[in-house]
Amino acid sequence: MLTLSACGSGDSDAAGKDKAGKEEPGEEQLAQAADRSTCAADAKPVGTPYGGQFPEGWPFPTGTTVYDVEDRGDQGTIVTAISTSPFKTILDFLNDDVAAAGFEVESGETEEHDAEAEWEGNGHRGRWAIRESGDCPGETVIQVLAADSTS
């Protein structure tokens, strides 16, 4: 199973590899996946489905634009989005609506301006991370890493 570190610490070993020896994306890899300074007014939506190992049934809140998708092979697919909804609204959506869609949070951490969690469901597993945008007042950056549960 893919394990991901939260806030720079977690279940991976010091080399950043999972138990099978594969590189695993943690907070640093998510941060490097896309430009997180993109505002909703400038975000160019990518087409759906997002491909790779990203589940077609993953819901995003109204007012969200997915603007970057990266297929990381065995590590999964990282989707980056910006939402016009505030941080607390997005956090509630991820903990309620996304979980109701079958993607259950297994562990996580919430701080004042960011949150992250590991999740599993519907044949997939991964991590989501959200943070208040430092460049776009009132907007929230959403990143979701997804991989097939069997990978």
C-alpha cells in the first residue's frame, strides 16, 4: 500500500520509499506537481476524465477548476485545482461529500491554513492536500494524489 507523509513526517523510511522500495510522493512532491499560485480567474481547465490512475468518481466542489494533471506512473496521478470556496468549506467537502462518494479518510492532519489526509476507496488510494492560497484571497488550492489500490 502506498503511504504518504503528512507535514513532512509519516510512514515512509528516511529515503522516501514505501515498503516495496518505490519512491512515494509526499508533501514535497505534491508541492512540486504544479504552480500553486494560479488563481481561479487564470486557471485553464483540463479535460475529463483526468486519466492515469485518477478515479472518475472523485468529486470536486462547485467553483473548482482542475488546471493540472500529472501521471506519475507507479506513484499515481496528481490533480491540482483551485477553488473559489474558502478553506473551511473545502475541508468540510473533503471530509463529508468526498467520503460519502466512497473515498474514506484513513488519517490526516489539519492546521490553521492547510490540511492533508490519506484516503482509500473505490479501488483507489492516495492523499489529498489543501491550503489557503497565498496569492488569491478567499481561494483554496486542492491537490489529490490517486493510485490504484492494487499497484
